[in-house]
Amino acid sequence: MNSSPLRPLTAILVAVETLVALFYIAVFHQPGRSNAITNIAVDSVTLILAAIWLVFVLPAIILTIRGTRPELALGFALSAIAAFALSFVIL
């Protein structure tokens, strides 16, 4: 297996992105909120966050573990950072 200098950086990025997604869901996605508008907004952002994780972070994790195409894995990880930032700005 070919070891790339991008592999540890990508592994760190996807680990941080996964922890941020889990932290967001654990903190903000709480059932029993009294405001229906807040429920819809938080549920929508949670759905967007999960979709971003599935589209960008999961492929980066797979490519990093397999050790193939580390530049593509890093691209996915960096794209996920931009997408997460945009989703939080929208909120």
C-alpha cells in the first residue's frame, strides 16, 4: 500500500468533521421543542448536515482507509468543510 503525506491530514479532517456532525446532532436536535418553526428549521439543518456527511465525508473516509486517491479524499474533506460552513451560515 502506498503511503501518502496527504493521508494523515485527510484522516484528521474527516475525524473532526464527523465529531462536529455528531456534536451538532447531540446538542441541537432535541425532541420536545415547543416552537414548531424551530422544529422545522433544526430538522431541516440536521437533514442537510446528514446529507453533506454522506456525500462528502463518507467517501473521504473510504478513500482514506483504502489508501487510494488521497488527493480525491482530501478534496472531499475540504468540500465538506465548505458545505458545513455554508449550511451553518444559512441557519
